[in-house]
Amino acid sequence: MVLIRLNQAMVGLLPLLFASLFLAAQTPSFAAEITPLAEKVSHRLSYMKDVAGYKAQNHLPIEDLAQEAKVLESAKSEAEKLGLDPGTVGPFIVAQINAAKAVEYRYLADWLAQPEAGWQPRSLDRVRQDIAQLSKDILQQVAQDLKSGPFTPSERPNFFKAVHEHNLKEADKQQLFSALLAIRLAK
């Protein structure tokens, strides 16, 4: 009698089990999809060694508020064109700028202790052109990914694994990822 009741209970769960499996197969998995975006973010940060080196050689400050404002406005404009909510993109851009400055400052601190011999930074103008293009690519990837659904906290490990630039700390990655989670498509 107990065996029969157990079997009836299991039979009652079968439709729920099949429905769950069907939905899981239909739901996009971001674990693999966040990696291209994270790699673009990492690539953008890889330019900070050149930026820091150029600024150090030319006695320029790391913080350039006019340039930061230009980058932020350009990104918000691009976000709007891509169907992203510019208000939710802004904090992500600021997080990228802050992470970039942190990396630059850490390079400067490293070079105070031990200058890097035999290396020359690329021209700041050229590097900024490359960064601007990569920033557009990042926003295009964000828009493409969000059309499949929002970013989720479960994607954090893959994001952290793919964003691995020298002088980037875990706290920097967390700021970037938290800001990424908040980005939405425009309504």
C-alpha cells in the first residue's frame, strides 16, 4: 500500500519534471555567453599600461576629468542608439573608468619601485582610439546579450575568470560586475 502511494506521488511529479527540463532547454545559458563580453572588458583594461606609461613619460595626471566626461557622454549616446537605457549604462561606464584609473595608479606605483626597462608606451591618441572602438564593441555585446535576458549573479564566476588584467583587483571586478547587473534595455 505504501509502495503504491509513493508511485502515485512520483507519477504526479512527472509532468512537473518534464516541464522543468523543457524550460531549462529553452532558457538561454549566459554562463558561456558572458565570457565574450568579459573578455572585451578585460581587453579594454589591457590598454591601461600604455595609458599609464604615456602619462608618466609626459608628466600627465592619471585623472583626466574632461576625458572621463567625454567617454561617459559618448557611451550614453551609443547606448541609446543600441536600445540600452543610458541611465543604467552610466554606472557601468564609471566603473570601467574607475577600474582603469586604479590599474594605471598601480602601474605607476610598481614603476616607482622598479622601472620597466626596454618598454615604451604607445601614443595616447592611438590608444584612446582603440579604447573608444572597444567601448562601442562592449556596449554592442551588452545590448546583444540583454536581448536574450538580464545578466544574473550566477554569471559572476565566469566574468571574474575572463577579466584578468594585471593590477586589477577582485574589488574592481566586483564593481564592474555589479554595475553590469544593473544595465537594462530601454523601455
